[in-house]
Amino acid sequence: MAITLTASTGRSAGSRSSTRMRTDGLVPAVVYGLGRDSVAVSVPWPDLRRALKTEAGLNALITLDVDGQKDLAIIKDLQRHPIRRNVLHVDFLRVDPDAGVSVEVPLVLVGEAKKVEGRRGIVDQPLKSLTVTAKPADIPSLIEIDITDLDVGDSITVATLTLPAGVTTDIEDSIQLVLGLATRFSVEDGATEGEAGEGAPAEGAAEGDAEGAAEGDAE
């Protein structure tokens, strides 16, 4: 379900004007897409914040009302202050409800990689998000990756990823999303920590053997 945002036109260009708008609780923005001219607008920060706090996050569907013209849109780009993290500018992309659109969707790991943990390895996730294509209504808020069966030496690639219905990706099948990596503490498959130490003499035994050898030499 789309969230409605009312945008105001007629804002002046320039950083000074943008600063005044932010002081007044407005966020500078631009609307473009669907072969129409881009329009400079501003949106109320409280309303935008509510849209960003939905489960869909940055991929929330928004009905953007610009001077009475309503369009379905998504947030294509959002700029934040590097320190204060407040929103400085937003790009809204008009979208066709019946056409696919390309967006970034977060990848979230679910389950426990007990095989990796048991062998004292680590789970590495090189990619935190995936570029996918879907109709606006089919855009997922996130994509889950089950790591329950992951073992050291295993990987989960784009080819083995299960995408939601209506969602596709052009990312190469061979790209690795999750890896089970060995560490210097890792043990071999099927070995326990005790077994890993087999063959090494106990401390007391080593000392006893050394003493016995010394006595024999002395005689």
C-alpha cells in the first residue's frame, strides 16, 4: 500500500534556499521519470520520515501529490549529512505500476550456521544488498538468505538464491553472497578439538621420557 506525500513546487534553487527549507521542516527534492520533465519540489520532513520508517524503508511505494498531479513513485536516491545524518535531498522516481523497476534490496541472513561455528570458522557476507527488478507492488522489503546448512568451504551464490515471486536480478550467477570461511582456529571436518591435538605427547609424558633418556646416558 502506497503512502501519500504532498510535495510543493516553486522552490528556489541554491544552497541558501535549501538551508532555509530544512530549517522550516522541509526537505528539498526532485521528481523525474516516465518520460516527463523533472520537477523541483519540497516535502515535509515529518511525512517523509513516516514513509522511511515503514517496513519497506527506502523502497516504500509513495503516491506523490504534486499540485494535484498524483504519481506512484519510489525514492531513487537519498542524501544525508555525513555527520548529523539528517536528510539533505531526495530524488523521487515516477514508476509505472505495471512495469518493472530496478532497486537495491537488503540481504538478511537467517538461521544459524552451526557447522561453521562447530569448526570455529566464520560467516562472511560480501554483499549486503542486491539489485533486483520487479513491478512496484512486488518489490520486497528484504531478501532472506538461509545459512542453516552452510559449512566451512561452502558459498551461497546468486544462482542458488531463492528470489520472491515476480523478482529477478541481472547480477551474475557466480557472484558470492555468503561464505563459510576457515580461520586459524578452524578444525578439520568431523574432528573435535581433542582429536585435533592427537599425536602430541602430554606435558608430563614428555618430561618423563626426557628424564629416562638422561638417566640411561649417565649409566
